[in-house]
Amino acid sequence: MVQNSVLAPIRETSNNQNNLNRSKITKILGAVTNDNAFFFYEEIDKPTGTLATDLFDLCSQISTVTSKCLVFHMNRGDFENWIRDIIGDVELANRIDKLKNDKMAWKGNTKFRNQLHATVRNRVMELQDLLYDDSSRQRRAH
């Protein structure tokens, strides 16, 4: 009898229908070194002293940094670039890009902050659910 691999593809329920495996999800949810951390700025040459080393940190910091800081990074595409290039989550980067292009998100700072926070939080929860579902399948397969 062939045992299912722990790295068997997990089908992501998104428009892109990307294949994610346990290893990829773990990397996306994992922390990066401070060298690769996301450093928050209010403008060029004006760091806030706040950083994020993973999506959990990013989600938390979105709730606390200034609106000016959030707008600065959204205008430059910094969130999308870091999430795609360093964290490795193309799907979340695309969702933030779509949020950025949604003019409704920019009508009020609180609403924008809440939408950005919810976008990151919901993606983290999706990935955690995929890990949990995959672990359950693996236990049942044994």
C-alpha cells in the first residue's frame, strides 16, 4: 500500500487555483530573518522603528502604525513586493494589489486599515486551515 506524502499538493481555493504543499505553506507562515524583515516608514528616510518578520507581525503592525505609514507603503507597492518576493505568497500579494486598486478602500483611513488588516488576517487563517486539513488527512491515511 502506498502512503500519501506529507508534501502532497493542497488545492487552494482561490481564483488562481495555485497548488500549495505543506512545506510551502509553512514557509509562507514562517518568520524571516531581520535582514529580510518588512521595515515600516512614514516616508523616505523616516523609519518608524517598527518591523515585521512574518505575516502575523505584519497583521499586528497594520493595526498600530500610522495611516500615513500605511498609505506610504501602499502607494509604493511595498506590502505586495515583500509578501510576494520575501514571504512567497503570490496570492496574498495579488489580493493586496486589488485592494489598493479599490477606490472604496481609500475613502477613510479606518476603513482602509481595517480592509488591509482583514485581507492579511483572512489569508493567514486560510493557510492555517489548509495546514490543519492536510494534517488531518495525513493522520487518517496512516
